[in-house]
Amino acid sequence: PALFMENARKGSIVSRANSIGSTSASSVPNTDDEDSDYHQEPYKESYKDRRRRAHSQAEQKRRDAIKKGYDDLQAIVPTCEQQDFSIGSQKLSKAIVLQKTIDYIQFLHKEKKKQEEEVSTLRKDVMALKIMKVNYEQIVKAHQDNPNEGKNQVSDEVKFNVFQGIMDSLFQSFNASISVTSFQELSACVFSWIEEHCKPQTLRDVVIGVLHQVKSQLY
């Protein structure tokens, strides 16, 4: 009986100790679990933050695009690559880059217009040469078909003398009648000279006189 009472007393003490330990453990907060929950919860970005971030990215892209555009202009426009002594070795400002680009574009427009005028002139020359070619081919063909036809024709020297005499006569009358003091006087004198010295009867008399003069020189 004494041993039984001792074991009962020890069991009661151990039971009370376990009860106290369990109560104490349950009253202490579980910091490990709370820390784990805190780190696992993701950060929720607000709508305002998302808008601010998107706006910043768009603004940066816009600035990068503008910078790339100015860099491309400086690489394309030749005058931007030349040394500008007024600013030394400093980087060209955006205003200078734009102005030099405008000047270069205007220069290209002038060059394009000049080239178009030259092309138009060359086309006219080509057309005239084609007409001359066709005429000469017809003359050659006619001469080949009738080789004896041109034996009694006037020589080129005589033709030139006739042409020179007619032009000299017209120039003398033109020089005596035309005034070049102003464009208005020039226009009025030209029309007057044409009406006076370029009539069919007047030109006929000039040609006949020149032919007589050439004939007297030949015979």
C-alpha cells in the first residue's frame, strides 16, 4: 500500500506538469507560422502604380525614338558631319540638326529640278537628232536610187556664201533698227523690224541681190 500511494503521487505530479507545459505552449504565439505566411503573401501592385510604371516606360520609349531619329539625321545629312567652327567640337543641338536637315532638303529639291530640266533638254536634243537621222537617211536613199541626180547641184561653198550674204544683210538692218536700252524698246523694235525688213518681197529682193553678187564672183 505504501508503494502504491508513492506511485500514485508521482503520477499525479507528472500529469500536472504536462498539463502546465501544454497550457504554456498553447499560450505562446506561433511566430514561425506567422513569419511563413508573411513571406508567402505576394505584393499586390495598385492600379496607380501600374499606370505610373506604364507611363514611365512609354515616355522612355518616346525619348529613345526621338534620340535615334536625331542620330539618324546626323548620319544621313552630310552638312551635319562637317566641322562647325562656330560651336567647336561640341555636339550639335537639336535645333541645328533640324536647320541643317531643312537646308539639305531644299538643296536636294533644287538639284532635282535642275536635273529634270537637263533631262528635258536632252530629250529634245535626242528627238532633234532622230529627225535629222531620218532626213539624212532619206537623202542617202534618194542618192543611192539616182546616183547621177546630184552631179549638177550647187557646191557647199556656194551655198555657204549665199547663206552668209543673206544673214549679213539681215543683221545689218537688224543692228541699225533694234534698240536694246530696255526690254520694252527691244520688243517694240523687234516687231517693227520683222514687219519692215522680213516681208516676203523684201526677203526676195535680198536673196536676188545676194545671188547676183555670188554669180559675179564665180563668173
